[in-house]
Amino acid sequence: MRAEQQLRTFMRVFEKFPADKPLAKFLPEFFKRNKQMGSNDRRSASRLLYNYFRLGRAVADKSVEQRLFLAEFLCTSVDNPFLHHFRPDLNEKIYLTSDEKINFASLNEGLVMDEVFPFTEHLSDGIDKGAFLRSFFVQPDLFIRIHPKAVSWVLKTLEESNVDFSLIAEHTVALPNGTNLNTLFPDNSFPVKPYEVQDLSSQKTAAYFKPNRYEYWWDACAASGGKSLLLFSEQPDIKLLVSDIRESVLENLDERFIAAGLRTYQKKLIDLTKNADPEIHHYEFDGIILDAPCTGSGTWGRTPEMISQFEEYKIRGFQNLQMTIAANVIRYLKQGKPLIYITCSVFREENEEIVSWLQKNHGMQLDGYELIKGYENKADTMFVARLNKL
């Protein structure tokens, strides 16, 4: 039967999945090596794998198959033929609310919610633990930030395509995860790239930038340049330096900047765990964005396999890395100017404790900070702080 074939396919893929690799990288590689798998098999295997890992480390005493059935029950809300075949008793309750399902599974299936994400003692202040844990059973949305000149055109295209979408803000749209944007918006369909894929919480960090015209800013851990593009959208007339330790991501940044119309900037390959003087000894900045390397724990709703792969001791390791990098970058910040410190972490060691450390040890004055609770909006959870150099 179809359900049994889906289970066999899931088990085949699951058994090949290495414990130290993101699903988003593993699955395309696996499917490329196994071209005999049809599109339905690929979609089914992907869904089952992601749902399976949404259980985190809960019910670890059950078999892989039993954990999968429970995950399907918790993560879906419509009649599920796969679940109907293997666990019709659970499928009968598929229309219960999320809270009702969790209560049922806690009473009858051995679910302990604190085991889903077993690092809750490290959560930043203000996180609703219950709501945060429940969010792992909900797939996050896909968010795009629309170019100001393309808003009407993008919205018209979405409406005419009968795509389910929500206009979150003037330039922000939420779409179902997996929406094929390349089909909706082919290359060269608009004079500039009409949108950027950027999580809702990431977009919200821009409220802390506050750049002024002609200032000189540094995006110190730029990666593919998402925060720089936000900065550019806030103030096009800035001078910009972007840097990263990885040459490959800076190459992707170039392509992204060109498509967005950002053409005047400097780019440097810098290892910020070391003294940056050889590269920027004479530089002074009016603002620095430090989107720091972190555990990424605020994004694990998108990458739930990370819950099983992560080890608690790594939190302190990332904190030490953040301290080293922060101390090295603020040397190049002008007096009275802001450091924008950002993580996509839910751990206080990477968030509030770094802010306190910067205040106590490096003469930084806190202007404001926010834990952006993406788990309330099917988005990533992030932390942003603005600190001024005294």
C-alpha cells in the first residue's frame, strides 16, 4: 500500500542521514544520487523527516516508527492517510487543537514537552516556555521583504497566481513554506529584484539601526548580506564595509547586492577572532552591525534536526566566540556611535549576558534591546541590542 511504501522510503532516507549535517543540504544530495525516486516520494520523505525531527529528544524510548507516527499526529491538522493506515486511533483525533493533541500525547503516548527542547534552563528572559515548545510542531512561514518600487506589482502577481499569502507590513509578506518564488517571479520580470527572502524577525531588527545619511557603517559578519540590505533600505546614502571569514558567502553577497541595486561598497575577508588591524587599522565607523555567530537556536523551527545534533556545552563555546569578536570590532567604532548586536539565539548566555558583559567590560551604554519572539508569528526568534560606545 501507499503508506507502507512511504514508510519504507522514509526509513531508507533516515538510515542514510548523518547526525552532523543539515537536512536542507542532505536531502537534495540524497535525491540527486537516487534519481529513481519520484517527486511524490521526495515530497513525502521530506515531510516525514522534518516532522520526525520536530519531536526533538522527546519519547526517545520509542522506536523510530512509533516516534514518526506521533510526530505526524502532532504536526498535521488534516486527515492523514499515512497516519490512518498505521495509527487510525491517532488519525481520529487529528482535528484536535494543538494544545489538545499535546495533552492527549502527554497522557497516553509518554510525551514530555520539556524533552522536545531539553535546554530550557538557558532560555532568555521573556520567552514563554510553553508557547516556544509548542511552536516546534508548527512549520514556520516563508517571508519576503518587497522592494518599495515593486509592492503593487508583487501583490498583484500573488493575487493573480491564487497564492495563499498575508501582508504582514507594508513591505513584508508571509507565504506558505515551500512556495516556489522562482516560478512566481522569473528572472528579469522586474527592473530590480522585486523581493528579498528574509525572515520576519530579521526584518524587525532594522528598527534598531537608525543610520544617518553619509555615515560609514560596517557589517562585520555579513554572510550573504541580509542585514546590509536592510541597512541600505533604511538609508541608501551610506558608505558601507562588509566582511566575513568565508570567501564563498561574500561571493554570494556580491550577486545579491547587484540584484538589489547596491553597487557601492567595500568588501574584506577578515577573521574577527584575531586582530583586524592588518586589514582595517585606520578605519573608524559610525555604526557597526554584528550579527554574531551563534547556536542558531532561534531558527530550529526551520531546522529541527539541530535539536538532536546539538550539545549543551556548545552554548559557552559560542558565548566565548561572541565575546572575542565583539571586543575586536568595537575598537573601530567611533565614540558615541552604536554597535547593533544581533543573534538568532534563544539562549541568555548569547543574548543578555553578552550585553551585560559589553557594558561592564567595554564601556558600552545600552540604548535598548529586544527579544523578537518569532515563535508567536511562525518566524525565527532573534535578539537585537543597540549599545553606544562611551
